[in-house]
Amino acid sequence: MPDVIRLVSAADHAVTERLWLMFCHDMSELHGWLPEPDGTFGDARLRTALTDPDWAAYLVVSGDRPAGLALVRGLTGARRVLNSFFVVRGARRKGLGLRAVRQLLAAHPGRWEVAFQDTNPAAARFWCRVATEVAGEAWSEERRPVPHRPDLAPDVWISFTHRPLATAPAPAPAPVVAAEASAVLPRCRAAGLGAPGHRPERAPRCLHWF
């Protein structure tokens, strides 16, 4: 199966910036964002992903056409975070996003965390499916406050570990006690996509659109 992701090169910066604007426009529907006076959206996160060695920026491609982007952080630590993920509308619901995520996980095996918002049900379904495919029932789902934004609803975070196929599976997680279970969202369980455990931890906000 051909690759559907590639690292952003210097020659890709202009394309990546345009995709970022599309991504922010889609997310503005959920968050009420408005463009800057010049018609653009803030791109500090994209600039960081293009310059910081702890980050990586990927293009999602369909043949020779750009079809989305992915920003990953935490490459120098023990935990990778898919900070932003976007597939253009014309490429959605065709399996491209799932293929892209599989290739991202294979490129950076280890512990992963992904966040989405309650107002984005497509992202909820997608990430529950990914976590179950990758980790079976050994993944967690929880709400976390948005740092420095008490006015916003908590984000939903999913945590799982991706291991190369040659690596033996990890032991089953410890049972979730009643007090912890009350903090775990029912969204993915109700969808029949596994029974996650609970692992509380704060991290910066992430945004996704499919």
C-alpha cells in the first residue's frame, strides 16, 4: 500500500500553510474563531511544528494531491501527541484518514495521546476506532480541562500504546476502580468500541477534523 503521509519539506511550506487555513476554517465552526484582520488564522502552532525538533509536520496526500496535514509533538520524550489532524472535505470517508494515522503510528511507535472535542462527533468515532484497532481494550479515555481556558468545556483525551508487530503485547491494564470509572466518558463504550481504563494526566489542547 503506498504511503499517504510524508514529512513536510521546505518546498511544502506554502502548501502546508494553505492547508492550515482550511483546517482552522473548519475548526472555527466548533470554536467560534474569527480570522485575523488580514483574513488569516493564527499559525504559531504550525510554525513550531516546522522548526522545533520535538515536533514533526506531515502532509497527508492522495496520489500527487495534498489532502490534509498532521502535527505531532513529543518526539524526544516518552509520549507522542497528535496535536492537529486534518483531512480535506473531498477526501473524507474514503479511508484516507485511517491509513494516514496507521502510517503515523508506525513511524513513531510508543505511547500516544489524542484529544478531541465533544462538539466533533466524527472525531470521537474515528479515534475510538483507531484506539481499539491499535490497543484492543488497553486504552483510556477521559476529560481534561483546557489549560488556561476555564471558559471552555474540557477536552476528551484518548491514550494508547502502539507497538511494532514484532513486539509482544503489553499485559492487561489494572482494573478501574469505581471512583475512577465515574470520570471516564461513556462515549466510546456506548459505541461498542472497547472498555477503556482511566489514566489522568494534563496536556496542552489538540484539535482534529475529519
